[in-house]
Amino acid sequence: MLEQLAGLLPADATITISGSTDALGTDERNVVLERERAAVTRSFIQSVSGDKFEFEAAVSDKRLDEQTPQGRFLSRSIRIQVSR
């Protein structure tokens, strides 16, 4: 999906990537995981698109309802925002 996204976006777009975690780990560990998720995503997009985009990092504090395993699963994600 990321490769398809990179192919559809116009050159010179700015991509903001935020990693997200569930609330089960410590705050310190979750910050590391959020950054790792965002960095891996950025690295992959750059590997398929070269220098086509500008990248920004962001922090996401939006979590879904974590009362269920599904909510915790969905909170372990990345969010991508595109702007020009």
C-alpha cells in the first residue's frame, strides 16, 4: 500500500508520518516504538520514491478505544498526512 501511495502522490508533496502505540507499555518504550514505526515507514517510502517528497515527523497521541484487543491492535499503527 505504501508503494502505491508513493506512486499516486505528486512530486514535492510533504509527507508527515506519525507512529502510534497502544497504552500497554511504558511511556518511554512507547515513544521509542512510535519513532521506530515512523522511521521504518519513511525509509520504505524513500526506497521506492527517491527524493520525490519532503518528510516531517510528528507525534500522535490519538488512541482508539483500548478496552478491546481490536482497539489496542488498531492503536499500533502509523498515520500519514500529505500536504503540498
